[in-house]
Amino acid sequence: MRCTRALEVLDLPHGRCVGTLHRPERRTSDVGLLWVNFGYVPRDGHGGLASQASDALARDGVPCFRFDLPGLGDAPGPLPSVTHDFFPVVTGGRFTEVTVELVEALCAREHLAGLVVAGLCGGAVNAIFTADAARGLVKGLVLLEPELYVTEPKAADGSVEPMRLRPWLRQLLPTERGPLLSLVDRALQVKLPFEAVVKAAVTRAAPKQAFNYWGWMRLLTAEGKYSRFVPLPRKPLLDFVMSRSGLPSVTNLPLSAAWKQWVEAGKPALVITAQGKLRELFFDRINAGLAVPLDQPSYAHVRLPSTNHIFTTGGAITTVTKHLEAHWELFA
């Protein structure tokens, strides 16, 4: 089946959205697919992922839409001037209102029963918030590399805040502690003589990533540029760090709560992650910490080996597209 593309500009109460409509020659579904921006990337997606997937689904009879939200891609609007200030905008749910308006407008104009909302990373964050706010019209979620944690804290000059070793080590200790672990906990609270002098000297001599929690997590998940130089047993270390009970301190609690409620309600969701990478590890741990009931027919999780976070290696774009087509029955 063939499909056509058309440009659409929608002026909504919370801003102008600019998008591409992929209309099937013959519609076979009264539920469409809406892609929202992958973080700050334009609506085409990394490597054209959203574009290619929309064409494929439209040829199957599913109407698809790719929209730039205000300030992104072709859509005008204010945005933070510094990149690292953009991520709290996404993780704080500040795109939710305009995306809900977009869902409502598209359903009304295209005579649809609802939309499946899809996105990668920050787009997945926005999709979850939108689904929670518009449950009547959002019929499902497609989450690529969902990020259920808040972004790494940074100072005003853009530098990453250093990792506080003692609090991090204390967090890894079990909640129930015997005499020995209690002694370890007290020892971690004691400041050593000349500690500030030694720390200052080491900080000047070592790379900043050595004192940053997120830097180490990227190294251990082979996402950092120095990962190949790390002679450490990555998997045992990751298994230890991520096996702790409870939620990580960086958990995005409002987002995670919305996600749990969606799954508990039996709403359909397709999750696709890069196997063994940072977001998959946190996704699994946060789901375990929240006791999210994932064992149900409305939920599917696909783990892609040998690819990166943005799915541009290992033929992942084609693979993601095939999984979307194969799992569309979740939303039918």
C-alpha cells in the first residue's frame, strides 16, 4: 500500500507545532501514531528513525504523525540557551500541556479514536507524561530508551557536579545493618586529616569523569569515550551497583509513578532498549523498585544487542521499524 506526506502547522494555546503527516492510501486503523521530539532532535529522529518507521506503518494502513514541539526543529518558541538546561524542561514535564493539545487537535481533525504516543529518550519521557494527562485519547505508548531518572546535575558554568563518594557508598549499604556495617557507616562519616588537600591534588591530576557518578556509569556501560581504556570487570560491577534494593536516588518520581499507573491500568506499551546500556539498567532497576507489574499481555519489552542509545548502529533503525509493525496489534 502507498502513503503520502503532507506538512501541517497547528497553532495551539501553548504554542505552534509543525509536523509531517503520513497518510495511508487506505486506513486500516482508527488509532494513529504520534512521534514527539527525541530530546531536542527535530521530528525526523536520529538517522531518520521516526520518518522511516512512519512510512512503514502508513503503508500498513496506520496514520502517522511527526511533530516538532514549540522551540524544536521547525516550530518557533523559546528554549533555554544552554543545552544542559533543556533536559530539566523535559524531565519536569513542561511539554505535557502542548502535547496533550496536539493529541486532541489531531484526533479531532483526522477523525481518530486516539493516538499511540512515541518517542526516544526525552521523547519517551514526554510520551509518558502525556499519556498520564490524556488517558482517554492516548491508546498506547512506544518508548524507545525511556529515561526514568532525572538528568545529571550540573553547575551554572555547565560543568558536572562531582560525585560525593561517601554518600554514594553509604547508599549502597543494606538498610538492615549489623554491628560491622554500622561501624563502616560511621567510619564513612568521619573526615580524615589532610583530606581536603589530598582531594584537591587528586582532582587536579585525574579526569573529571573519575569523580562523577554519571561518568562512571557511562564508562561501565561502554557509553563513555574512554570506556575502551577501562580495565575493569564491567558486568560484575554493574550487577552489584544496580542490584541494590529500593529506588536509585536519581529516580524521576513523578514520571515513574505515572508509568506505574499506566501499566497497572493494563494500558498497552512497547518498550525498546539498547541492551546493557545505561537507560535499560535504570529502567529495570526502577521497575523492580516500584514493583511495576510488567508480566501482562499489554506490555512488550524488546532489547536490542550491539547498538547505541540513539539506535544508529547495528541496523537498529530497520529492526525498530520491524518491531513496531510486528507489535502494532498491542494497540489495535
